[in-house]
Amino acid sequence: MSANSAALDHVEAFRWRQGDPALSDSEARLYDLGVLRSVLEEAVEIAVADARADGVTWAKIGDALGVTHQAVIKRYGRGGGH
């Protein structure tokens, strides 16, 4: 099992709004994914700040996140991200 498929299994198991009578299953899924996206972004912001505090370069952070170092700096550096 790859890391991506393991992570997807966790995402698919998260069912906070499932069963809400005011929502269709597809609407509930979208709400659940919105919550996960918000929490994940917050976790990434914290991890990037921790990595920078530990002296990790922007390039290495970008590699870990699958983006360029410029994209990481634009999003999380110099006051970005929050």
C-alpha cells in the first residue's frame, strides 16, 4: 500500500456529517472534505514553521510538499499562510 492510498483510506473513513438528514450524501461528503482541508492546511502551516525553526531550507520544504521553493515562500514565508 502506498502512502497516498493509505491517506485516502483515512480521508474516506472520515464521516462527520454523514447521516445528517438536511444533506444528501454527496453534500455531506463535501462538508467533510472541507473540514479535512482546513485542518490539513493548518497542520502544514505548523509543520512549515517548525521546519524553518529547525533550519530546514525552503527548497527542502518545497520538495517535501511537492512544490517549488518559490511557491512555499509565497504561501508560508514572509507573512504568508496565516
